[in-house]
Amino acid sequence: MIVLRKANDRGHANHGWLDSWHTFSFANYYDPNFMGFSALRVINDDVIDAGQGFGTHPHKDMEILTYVLEGVVEHQDSMGNKEQVPAGEFQIMSAGTGVRHSEYNPSATGRLHLYQIWIVPQETGITPRYEQRRFDAAQGKQLVLSPDARDGSLKVNQDMTLWRWALAKGERPEHPVAAGRQVWIQVVKGEVTVNGVKAHVSDGLAIRDERTLSVRADADSEVLLFDLPPV
């Protein structure tokens, strides 16, 4: 079963300095049909104006992943990290027992575009942790997150994997799904057809009870594929 989450059906909030689209219920946006998916709790598609950002605020017991699509994030947190995360890099923070952080667009002229993704942790009360990584230029299927940080991936405190998958127009690969697992696909760019369901840029696909995903790239595309535990 595949449910298409169309980009224009997501929740939307424009705060002037921040233009944000919410895949799942978030802040003042509430949709009982989209409260999350498996361990995914938030997928926010954010555009932040030059010189603006999120001031220092707290988090606890959440895995917070940022994927920068355009611009640079300036990150600072109560663990002592002060880093810049440019386009193409992933950043993950395990909030654990509690952490405070800020995320800003340091550019005086350019916008910042990113995905902010929250993952419910498998274990609560862990020591907070921060990592960021630049992977090779998007090509093929690259492992970004895993619970054991295998093959150079970032570690996540959950029974899940995240793949960044770059597809050239006309490619028709397949992806096996283990019994009982659920998959979320987020289309970062381009357009793809998955088991006959067509999805465009910024669309999402909620996938259950499918053992094989037959993917067709209808344009040069990039997707994020989350392999997730059953609820």
C-alpha cells in the first residue's frame, strides 16, 4: 500500500523570515491523518531568509536531522559545538537528556533551504551527541543514517536506515523491503514513479506491505528513502 503525500497538501506557515512546509502535524498545523510515520515525527521543508534563524531553544529525547539543500546553516549548541553546515551536508543531533541549540543563516544576501527531520529515538535519556558529514556528491544509493554507523554513515538512535538515492532519468532500479518494515520516500528533486505511483519534487510516499519497490526516474532525481520499523 502506498499513500502519496502531495507537496501542496502539506501544512504551510509563512513567518516572513521563515517559509515552512510541514509533512506531519507541527506547531499550529494539525492533521490527524498525518501525525508522523513509524519513527518519523517531523519532516519540515524550510526556507530561511538571509541573516535569520531559530534562536536558542531546548530539545529532549529526539533525533534531529538536518539536510542542507541550499546555503549554509550556522549551528551552536550547549554541548560546545559551533559549526557551519553547507549545502549537501547532513547534521544529526541526539537531544537525549536535554540540549539547547540555535540554527542560523549566516549569509547577508542568500537564502537557506533545508529539510529538518525529527526521529523518535529507540532509547530515551541518552547522552546528547552531535555529528555532521559531507558524503560524496549524490550518486547512486548512499547510506546516510544507520544504528551502527556502518559504512561511514552517521549514527542514529533508532532501528532505521536512511539512504540518499540519486537517479538519472530513465533508470529503473528496485529496492527490496524486509517483511514488516515500512518505507517513507521524500522526493528532494525531480520526479519518480514507485510501484506505479508518480511523485514530484517535495512529495512524500508512505509505503506499507510492499516487499519490492520498483522505481522509475522520470527525470534526473534525488530521493531520501527511510527504511523504518513497524509501528
